[in-house]
Amino acid sequence: MDVVKRATEAVASFGTRVSLVLKADIRPGHTGELDGKVERLEAALGD
């Protein structure tokens, strides 16, 4: 949650209001999903 707080504070200087939506999909038996998502996104942006 620290990163969410820091991100919110970082954008707060650009306006008078910050809107935040946080969604988590946590599934037993699956690990490394967040890192995998970032890797797939970076690979797609690199194309």
C-alpha cells in the first residue's frame, strides 16, 4: 500500500483531486502474476 500512497501523492500536485481505482485478483495457486503482467506489458510496448 506504500506504493499506492506514494503514487497518489506524486500526482496530487497536478490537480486538486486524485481519483484512484485499485483492483486485485488474488488466486490461490498462482504466484508471480504481477511480475508476469509487467513483463508482458513491457514486451508489448517494445514491439
